[in-house]
Amino acid sequence: MKLLQSNESFKSDLMQTVLSSSSTSVSGSSSTPLDANLNVAPSTTTSTSTQQQTNLSNINDNVSGDPANMNRNTDQPFYVDPNANCLSDVRKVLSEMKDTPVEKRRLLIDQITDVTTAAHMSSTLNTQANIREANERIARQQDAMGNQMPDMSKMTINPSAMMQHFLNSMVPEMTKVVNFSKQLPGFGDVDTDDQLTLIKQGIFEVMIARITLLIDHVNDSMIDPSLKTKSPRSVVRQMSPLGPFIDQFFDIAKQTHAQDLTDGEHGLFGAILMLCPDRHGLKNVSAVQTIQHLYLQALHLLLRHNHKDADELFCKLISSIPAIRKINDDHFRFLNNIKKQSSSQFETHFPQLHREVFDVALN
């Protein structure tokens, strides 16, 4: 895999101090208490280029039904277990965040916040300023047209071409998420194999969180990834076969109040999704859990600084993780069904990076 080539990850002596105080390196086990001088609270982990556009309709025909419900056994996770969540006790997590960090830990948390915010801003088009400008521009265009949104449902839309457009647009976004991850404090301090595991299982979740920024959950509309047009939810839902996935993003946006959060808060939440100790196959669960805990505390502190309802927003964000993980699991199922039913077309029509990231041993 070439994802981590030229990996110039952020390094921090303070992060090294925190990680060195975590003595266990056993996948799937509970982490041991860390150095009390750094005020790290212990917690428990549960193991667990443009492509051809022809013949994509064959894939759509072969993969029948709603992708979000495809071959789903709610008791049996497919690849990303939606039920494996060491943050499931949201109130307990919130309680842990309220501990006042000592000076060295606070310095590290401030460093994490600054670096993560910069990494987020440099790796996504979906910043608050860009989205605000896009909404204002689109609103002016609609006013000029009589204050009416074009009825895109009456336009001739080729579902296969639309699918290919979204797949192609995913490649640069995936690359940006990889670059974002490599800049995160702590990411470069874990084993390379664990870095790959985190990216392959977490990249789509970070992309989900970023896409929710494009959604106006009040008016049930969504700006396209290029920030040029806006479509009602009813049209987004028809974008077969990706529509059912993207439709679920509206619910995530509503739950997390995505457009009410700052760029820094979005960056820290994306980092929490990426640096997840629940990932299947991690070698050093304890180290990843320790790092994620720092990001959780950084997010809570930043929310407290920016919002009066910080605790409520924090709980809503953490509570949204199982829903995001379920969509991720559905995505793996969907890709596996396409591979099984039309492997040659999967390789022909899905961008190389997309295939590389999601090329896992699926059943």
C-alpha cells in the first residue's frame, strides 16, 4: 500500500511522554492507568483520474435493493462493527472530560487543537467560510431566478454518470483525509500497520463527517462537493446507488448540528473518528486509546470555549458515532456485493485509490 509513502507525520515530545507512560500493548485489552502526573484517565476498550462511464448500469442492475440494507444481519457486523464502541457510555466520557488537565497535558491539548485545526483547514474545501460563501452565492442566484430552487428532479440525469462523478470526486477527498490523518499529533507515533488499519477502516467515517457540513438539515438540502449547486434531499435520495448512503448523512447532520460547529471542532471530531481504538486488527489498542482520549478532551475544551451548550453538543457528537459507523459498515457491504457480483466491472469503474483503500478480505 502506498497510502503512507513520504509520511512526514507530526511529532511531539509531549505526546511521546504520554504514550511512554502507557505500558500495555495488547490488542483488545483494557488500558492500564497512565502517569497520574499527566492526568490521563483510564477507560475500557471493547475489541473487536476519470474512469470510463459505460456499463455502470450493469453494476446497478446486479446490485439490487437498498445498499444501506444489503445483506444486513443486525446481529453480525460485516467489517466495521457498529456495536464496538468504547465511547458508548457518553455520560461517563463527558464526566472524564471535566477533569482539569495539569499543565503539561494542557500544553499538549492546546498543541493538538492548533495542529488539528490547521490540518483540517488545509485538507478540505468544506470550511465554514467556503460553505457560507457558497450558500450566499446560491441564494443570490435563486433570488435572481425568482427565489425558486431549480426542480432538478425534472432534469434528465444519468444515474450511472452521476455515480461515476461521485466516485471520481471521492478520490481527491480520500487523499485529503489521508493527508489530514498524517498531520495529526500521535498518528505517526503508532505502528505503520496500525496506521493503515486506522485509515482503511476510518477514512469513510471522516468523509461522512465532512460531507455533513454540506447539508442544511433545516431546509433539507445539500450543496454538491464542488460548492456550486444545491439540491433538495429528495433529489439526493434518487442518486442511485449512492443516494441511500448520502440520505443517511442528513440525519447525522441534524443530530450533530454540523453547521453550528467551528472548523477546529470539526477537525477534532474527524480526528476522534480516525484515531479509534475499536478498529479490528489493531496491534496497540492502548496507545490509540490514549491518543483518542487526548482528542476527546481537546474537543470538549474547545466546545466549552465556543458554546454555552458545550456539554450537550459534545454528547450529541459522541452519540452520533454508532450511526456513522453503521453507514461505514453498510459501505463495506455494498462494495463487497459489487465485487462478488461483477468483479471485473468493479476494477474497471472504481478509481484505483478507492479500490486500494477498501481492498480488504471480505466474505
